[in-house]
Amino acid sequence: MTVQFGGLKVLNQLSLEFGDSPISSLIGPNGAGKTTVFNAFSGIVKPSTGRLLFEGRDITGSSPVAIARLGIVRKLQVPTVFPGLSVSDNLKIAAQAPRRSHEASGGGGWKIDDVTDLLHLSAKRGKIAGELSHGERQWLEIGMAFVGRPKVLLLDEPAAGLGPDESEHTARLIKEISHLCPAVVIEHDMNFIRSLGGRVIVLHQGAVLRQGTMEEIESDPVVRDIYLGRHSNA
Ligand SMILES: Nc1ncnc2c1ncn2[C@@H]1O[C@H](COP(=O)(O)OP(=O)(O)OP(=O)(O)O)[C@@H](O)[C@H]1O
Ligand SMILES: [Mg+2]
């Protein structure tokens, strides 16, 4: 697909497929178009040309709500929990959002207690979300995206602003979740991407530059040049 804002092609005949790996990571310099990929996947941005297929079905032009109902669920770059409500209540509200893939999965969401266990937030179930640490808020938000039993989770910079321990916990959490629901993760932190494992896709100027394992990507001279900025206009 191509996504164009004015004269700027933010996604330029991008061709991308997910599904062969429980975790796929989308990396690339600032402005490469990573968040725009998620915006397009979730129906917030319409492609100028091209198609978006989900389970073989053409969903190009579907509304964000319709896409969420199919089970493509997204955690935004900025945490958006309800600060005045408890951890449990945040999860309950998220479980009732239109994103719930009831139609898709044929059942309800995950049990709130199972999700708090998975998040390692069981002891803080009753705590007001506004009093959680930044890391705990990120985990709660991942849980809020996950509780409705989605088919795909899109996570935009889940480790942003986290310390090394919190970051490690987040990677572990995403790996656990990916056994139940495949995840696509945008991140800048290479240690984080490395600990996630899975497939890495390098986006540059709105197109796929390279795909492979982290080892393949890290040893690629073109990728290294781009991160050093030498090919920024190539
Ligand atoms: N709605 C919009 N209107 C105009 N330009 C936009 C819009 N959304 C994104 N852009 C531009 O598209 C380009 C790609 O933006 P995008 O947010 O997808 O990058 P990114 O790879 O997620 O970057 P970062 O790593 O900084 O989050 C940027 O130049 C941005 O300014
Ligand atoms: Mg972004």
C-alpha cells in the first residue's frame, strides 16, 4: 500500500505480511513510517492505493471499530489507562470495549484474574491506576489490549521510558502473550528487540528495507548505515 499526506509518501508501495511468527518487530529510524503502518492496519489512516488483507479478507477502508471487532487490537504509543480506576476496573472496561473479538473468537475475553496474573499485577488488582509506576501502567495497558482476546496485538513502543528491569519484564510479558496471540511490536531499543526474538522488519522511508532474524539484521551493512544516518536520503 501507499499512504500519502499531501505530497509526502509516508508508506511507499509497502508490501508486508505478518503471521509466520508469533512475534514480529518493526524497526527503523524516526519518521520511517512505523506508526503509520499501525494507523493503516487499524483503519485510522486510509491507503491512497493498495490493499489491507486480514485472514484473506479485504478490509481496506473498514472503520477502526470494524477492524477492532475482527480482532486487530492496538496499544498506543502513549499510555491511556483510566487513572482514577483500579487495575481490575480498567481491565473490565477494556473487556467491554467494541474491540472485543466476540464475533471473531466465538467467546468472551480472557478472565480478569488470569490477565492480572499474566501481567504480574495480581497483588495490585485493587490499586488505582494513577498510582502505578510507569512500567506497571504500560503492563496494564498491554493487558487492556489483550483482555478482549484479540487475534493480533499491535504494540507501539511498549518499552519507551522504561528502565532495564521493567523493559526486561515487558519483553517477557509480550513473549508469554504471543503464545496466545501473535504480536507486532514497534521499538527503537535493540536490546528489547533482541530479547523478544522473532522476525525483524526494517522499515526505511515507508518501505521494507530488510527482514530477517535480529542476527541477520544487525550484521547487515546497509541497515547499519541507515542507523548511522549516512543513507538518510538514499
Ligand atoms: N496524519 C499525518 N499527516 C501528515 N504527515 C504525517 C501524518 N502522520 C505521519 N506523518 C508523517 O509521516 C512520517 C512517518 O511518521 P510515523 O509516525 O509513521 O513515523 P515512525 O516511524 O513511527 O517514527 P517514530 O520512530 O518517530 O515514532 C513522518 O514524516 C510524519 O511527520
Ligand atoms: Mg512512531
